Amino acid sequence: MNTATVGLAVTPTVVSTLLAHCLNRKPLARKPTAHLSYDEGLHLIRSFLVHSSRHTVEELQAFTSQWVPNPQWVRVSHVAIPEDQLSRAAHLLAEQLGADGIRQVGGKEWWQWRDPKGPLKAEWIEMKADYQERKKKADPGARVMLYVHGGAYYFGSVDEHRYQIQRHARKLKARALAPRYRLAPQFPFPCGLHDCLATYLHLLTHQNPNTVILAGDSAGAGMILAMMVILRDRGIPLPAGAVLISPWVDLTHSFPSVAGDCPLDYIPPSGFHHKPSPAWPPPDEEELAELRKLAMPQKTNIDAQNGAAHESGAPTVQDVADTTLRLTFNIDGEQVEVKEQIQMYTTNELLAHPLVSPIMQPTLGGLPPLFIMVGGGELLRDEQIYLAHKCADPSAYLPPDALMDDRARALVDRYKPTDVQLQVWDDLCHAAPTLSFTKPAKFMYRSVAQFSAWALARAQNTEIAIPDDDRISVISSSSSSDENEEHGPKPTPTQKPTATNPPHQPAAIGKAGDPLPPFTAHMIRQRVAPNGIVSPLPAPQDLPGCTMPRALIGVVKVGTVRKWLAHRRRWDVRFRAAGERVRAQRMREVTAAAAAAASAGAGAGAGGPVVALGGAADVPPPSALVGRRRRLAGVGGRRTTTKKKKRVGRLGLALWGMWGSKHDETAVAREREVAEKGGEVVVKGVGGAEEEGRGARAFSDLQRQEREVGEAGGKERRRPWRGLRREGKKVDKREGVGSADSQPAVPVDTERGEGGPSSRTTTFLSPDDYDTGSTGKRVMLGGVAMPFSLRKEPETASMITLASRMDQSPIRPSTAGSEHADSRPARPIDNNNNNNNNNKAEQQPTPSPPGLERFVTAAEEIPGAGS
């Protein structure tokens, strides 16, 4: 699985999507897929996941953990989490699990094991300009984001998600810390949770908790929520707030949206399946029974360890047979028993554990303010909407009665409701900010920055000290001719109901520095169109996720299992030979380990499932790498270690990251121009070009203007930038055309104004405005430069770029006549969140946009319908 094979696999999808988009646009109307960039991105990810399922889990993990160079304007540094914080996190996690939880996970030692050569590492990500400013002041920073990446708990990496993390850091003017936590199935629950908890504890040794905001997407968001519950219950200082982007909080898939069809999402409706390998799938109950028979020569040694385990209260070998909970269903009149492990993150028995599926917590009150972002078209929509309401009103959304003991009820009474801002984005897919190059994602990043800045300022009891970036990051009023026709009127990004902006006009999401709307019953409930228009969310009783009977929450449904089993049967047939090879390999390992133990006597190292770490006997889940490692260690009496491959950089993820970073690169360049010259940088005809990639459109506008002022000069006179392609060399002997030094000034029409009528002015570009890049030989063309080669440096890495031969202008418009971006006064925050001036206007009813039925659907799994 490499760049070439992935490219060949997804190219037909990209081409077919382009053709369908151009030839049959009518079905796409009023949907995010009406825009080509979003449509292509959605189908590209879907095609990639289908292709990856034909490969092993290890291959997918290797592909998504490739080293990816960070842009030159981003500072990246690495840190290793100290051992004392890992030990402290393990102690807190063991306390939270309790004796019964320790038994269920198989002990309290195995999940602390990691490769001796692979300590827990994390990555600091920050804009270089922000770092230099902070370094001058010797300031640790009052805004830090701890970001946990997603990937269904088993793939993805910080490298793959860096283009998203760096945008969060830039919009918030913060620095981000991202842990490289261990991934399932080799390191199942609670390994990843242990790593994230240790990273937060380490962060507290350098930062006050009120300067920290937690954030994560998908599985990372679920991990963040579970971690905050541990912090709350163990008395550890909580952060200022948390951002949960499409959180995966119910691994039982018990909510209606998972059972239905979600054509606007890319998550496979039948779950994640892969070509068999030593990592996945793990042995089922029948295979485990065979392995135990082969391991009988080790019985004496195992019994000795079990005796010590009984004395210490640790699990025994028999417990490993029960780690896979048998799921029995009546499917089409046939009694079906699922013996295989369904989710890679943990065993079937633990799918409903409150730290695996936080939706099953007795209460989610007592947490810092939460921002929950939901895609209206995603598969996990209902559980996320339920989660938001459960946080804000814990007593109204309790788990099933069977889980509500005295301790659980005491927790409900102890913790007050959590303040929640819930945003449901019409028809958008799971974790839509992944498609950072699309217009909806740009509004989403703004909304995340707005909440994060508000939460940090509230926790610190200070103002939101983030300058207004309208002059740097302007979201265009329209990037396509049909935008307004599909989504209605388009307000300015900061539009709010005020005296000059009547409440009947649609409001839009804010950005960093804007105050939040007032909380009502601990909630801000918003429905958001893909173009950022905000309207009220329907009442809870009209949302399927909030009307689930308590008894059905956390119960695996027939519909989801039926789809999973059907896909699994197809994969068993398709990869029968690969599966038989994996099973034969396991048998050989156990047989060799048993023979080694028998020949060495009872005192030899044990094969089998029992793992002795720190003097205790643990029974890790069947998929855990530590169990297989221990089994291999008994072969020949020697201890084997996992061989780590050197991470290499390839073109695939680098191109994806560069595509995702295109907007940030342009915005950083514009910010630098504003800082250096103190002027506005808005080119006529570009719209929000920094949001869409301004290079080509700015060039087109510049070309038109040059023709107007130099029509008499001939072809070369109309294209004065041509001489820049060979820096310092003349390609035309006519005066004023040859080199950059002789380049004439070029007029550029710019426009100013925020919200009202624009006042236009014409500025001129001098030779000093030309950007010749950092290579010294070729021109750097901003967002359109393509990677030539990838090179790794000690701490940070950069991308060597090759000058594009396309007709792109290396000229950037100069700025004049406006104040420095950082000189704008900080806007105060209303810490009591009263917003007295705007409350009445904001509470006015707003017309609900059409299309509500797209995310309010009937449940497929309802009582009396086979659930």
C-alpha cells in the first residue's frame, strides 16, 4: 500500500465524480456536494477507505504514519513524556477502572508495556511567527491546545493530521500539543487512553489548566471525553474547555442513524474490515480453544502463575476465554452467535464500558464547557446529538436502569450540568474539517476558534486578546455562481442580530474574538448551513437521537450486526487463503513456545496468553501485541522484540497535507504583508481568494489590469512577469521587460471595507514586492508550488519546492493605508455570558432553512421492529 497503488485506486473515483458533477448537477442541489471541491474530497476519502480494506491493518497503519514535512511557516518540535507522568497516569486509570474493570481489561500491567525504544512522544505545532513573538516576551503562552487525532482508534497519525492541527493553532493564535498515542488492535483499550492522560498530566507541569483547551476528532474526541471524566472523578484540574469534532462515543452502535443509510458520509456502513494479518482479526473463541490445547505442555508453568494471580486478585487464564462476549441475535428467523471481536479498539465485552463508550457514563455533568460539532449527514449523528443533551441535562438522559447503582446516582447528584454549544451542520460528513480545502470546513475552523478563544478567556477571566483577522482571512461572499441560490442570502462572517442588522436576517457563525450567544438551559443549540448561516435546532423531542428509550442505549442492534456479518462473510471468502496462513502461523508459534517451555521445565518463560510484567500475571486481550510478543519470547528460549521500520516520507500524504495547507499558506503570507506594510490585502476579483487559493484568480485579475494599462506595449509588455521565470536573467532585450530589477510597477486594484460599501483604491507593486522564495534559484509560487523531493531535518522538516511553470503570478499586492493587524484593540468578553445588548435580538425566531428532513430521519431500529 503506497502512493502509486493508492493513486491508481482512487483516480477512477476522482474522474467519475468530476464527470457526474458536471453532467448531472440537479441531484446535488442544496447539498454540500454541489461544490466540486467538497464532492471530490468526500468521494476520495470513501474510495481510499474501500481500497485500504483490501490491505492489512499493518499496511494501512504504515501508510497513514508516513513522515510528512511541515511547511516552512510552521514550527514543529518533539517532546518525550517522562516516565513519572506515565506511572501517575497508570495509577489514575487503574483507580478509575476499579477492581472489576481491571479484571475485564485483563490486568493492570500489560497495557503499560511499550517498546523500550519507543517512548511516548508528542509534537508541538505552532506558527513560527507566533513562536518568535512569544519567545521575545519569554511567555509560555496563554492559549495551548492539546489535540488528539482520530482514525477509528487504529490508524492515522500526527503527521497525517498536522495540516488540520496547524490551522487550529493559527486561527486561535495558540500552540498545539499532539500525542503519538499507541493504536489498536496491537494496543487495545486502555493503551491509547493511558497515553493521552499522561500527555495532559505532563502539560500541566508547564501550563496552568486554564490556559489549556482540549480538542479531538472522531475517536480522538471520544478519547478526550473519557479522559475528562477521569480527571473529574480523580480530582485533577480540568482544562478551560474541550472541542469535540464528530465524537465517536458509542462503540455499540446502538443509535438509529448507524442502522440507516448515510449516502453523504464516507464511513463504511458495515464497519471496518481488512485483509487478515497477525494483527487483525484476533483469534475467535474456537481458535482460542485450539491454541489452549496446543499449549498444554505449559500447564504447570501457567498454573503456577495463576496461583499467584489468584492471591493478588489478578485475572486467570480462564478469564481470557470470557474476554470475547458472545452476542446472540435472531436474524431472519435464524439464531446467530457472533464469536468474533467486532471493534478493533476492545473486546465485545467492553464495548459498553463507560470509558470506551462515554455515552454510557452515569453523568457527563461537572465538565468544562464543551463544543460539539456534528455533521448532519454522518453515520454517527444521533449519538453525538444525544451526547450534547446528556451533558447539559444529565438527569434527563440516564443510562439503562441496570447500570444505575447507588454510586452512579450519587455522581448524578454531585455534578452540575455542563455548558454545551451544539452545532449540527446540514448534510456534512463525519469530521468535515478533514476536508479543510472546502468552504464549509473554513467556517467550521472559525467556529472552533471562536469557542476556544471564548472558553480560554472565560477560564482566565480576561479579554479575548485575539486581533480581528478580517483583513487577513476573508471568507468570500461566494465562490460559485450557485452559492446564493442554494443556501439563501450570504451575510458577512461576523453578522449578528443588532439594531443595524435586523433579526429577520440570517445570522452567521463567528470567529475567534467574537462572544458566544447566551446559553439557554446550559445549551447553545444551532443548526448551521454549509455556508455558515445559523438557525435554531429543532426541539429535542423532534430529534431521533434524543428520543431513544433508555433500555436500548448501549444495546447492539440487529441491523448493524447483519451488515457487519454480511461483509465479514464476503471477506472470509475473498481472503480465505490469507486467513488460513495467519491461523497456521499462530499454531506454529504456540506449538514452538509449548515445546520450548516443556523442554526447559516449569521455570521457563511462558507462552500462551499469560503475561508476567512487574511480578503480576496479566491476561491481555487476544489482539494485544504484548501477548504475542511474550509467546514468541518462549521460542528457543530467547526474547524477541518488535522491529521498528524507519519512517520514510512519500509523496501521497505530503500532497494531501499540502492541499489541506494551501489556505493557511496564503493566509500566513497575507498576514506577513499586513505586519510589514500595515495595509489591507484584498485583491479585486479574488473574492476571498486566501480562502480558495488566490494564486490563479489573482493572476487572472492582474493580467486583465496589465492589458488595460499596457495595451500598446505588445505581448511582452502585457506580460511583464515573464522575466521573473529566470531570476536575474533577461529574456527580452526591450527596456523594462528583461529582469526583475527593471520591472515596472504594476497597478493593482484593491478594495476595502468591512460589511458596508467598499471604497476602492489603486496601489502599485514595486520590484521589492516580488517573492523569489527561499531556494534562491526559482520562484516560490505560494499555494501552487508542488513538492520536488522530501527531506528530513533534525527537528523540523521543510519541503523543497520547484517553481511552477504554469501561468501563475509570483507577484503579491502591496498594502498601504491601514493599521497593523495586532494593533486592533482586544474585544472584551462578557464572562457572565449575559450579552445584554444582543439577547433580545438573538432570541428572535429565525426562519428554519429547508431540508430539515435530511438529518431528522425515522429510526430503523425501534422497539417492536426487531431491535
